[in-house]
Amino acid sequence: MHYQTILFDLDGTLTDPREGITRSVQFALSRLGIDEPDLRALEHFIGPPLLQCFMQTYGFDEATAWQAVAHYRERFAEVGLYENRLFDGVGELLELLLAQNRTLYIATSKPAVFASEIARHFDFARHFKLIYGSELDGTRTDKVELIRHLLEQEGLSAADCLMIGDRKHDLIGARRNGLDAAAVGYGFGSAEELRAETPSYYFQSLAELHRAFMT
């Protein structure tokens, strides 16, 4: 793997945020009079931009979807972002990449203020040069826009970069900016979703991803 710069998605790639996200979505729905007792039915909210996901799943207009996002953040900012865990082996992978003198970034649709607090709380912020996320007003929730912004701000060449993520949005964002992409199968995107985007690499497990950087 020759890439000097590695861009990591956050949710489903570095951490398992299942509990915090689904419980916060459940809370937001309850505030709007919708009862969803099955947290598994809300796992598709992990990865995509929240606003669009509320609109597509529940047929909300944009104003109602923003209300849902506000209710979500009410719980997520206080509780949900700490209902999270680093995937086993991520720390070792990041240490390896730094030992190889690669430069690491986080590129997430999650608001940067939340992503930064998660990385600080779970003690992996120190591995990354910078954490790029969206703004609270929805700016740069689209991965195409986010990755383009990161490349421009950092003065990076797409040919030197690899995007690693677990959902199609990561792969589409990489491809439309000229980056190679590695899809990981241990997150929240199905193999069908990921392979449909023809990523440069597909790693079913974190161990496979780790081995790829050792050769």
C-alpha cells in the first residue's frame, strides 16, 4: 500500500457507534410522536447524513427533518457520543501507519465538533493530523464535498491518498475526487452495497486491513 496519506471514515470504520446513534434516533423520533422500539431497525442511520436519512425513511419535509436532527443532537451531545467504542485492533493499526510515516486524517459526515470530542474521549485524536467533519448547519455532510474540501485545505494530491470507509458514501466521495478507496466489511455497509461501488480494495475484517499495510 503505497499511499502517503490515509483518510478514515469514523462511524463503522474506526468506532462502533451503534448504541449511541440508534438510541439518539429513537429519542428524536419519540419527540415527534413516533415509537420505534427496535434499535436494529435504526442502524441504517449509521453513516449517511442524518437530515437526508430522516427525510428518506420517514417522509419528513426538510423543516421536520431539522427538528428531528435537533432532538437527536439534544441526546447525542450529552450521552450518545459516549455510547461508543473503538473497534478492537484500530489502535494497533493507527500506530503501524504512523510508524510508517504516513499522514492520517478523519473525514466524517458527523459534525466536526462531535467527531473531535469522540476522538478526544476515546484517546485516538493524537494519531490524526486533523479531523474533518460537517458543520452543524449541514455544510459538508456530503462526502464528495467533504473530501474535496479536505484536499483543498491540506494541499493534497488525490493520487497520494486512500479513503477507508464502510458505507457507499465514502466510496462515492473518494471516486468523485479521484482517490482510491478501501471498503471495510466489518462496519455497517453490506457487501452488496460496497462492492456495487467497485472500490479499489475490499477488506472483510480489520485484521485483513492491517495485513495489507504490512506488505
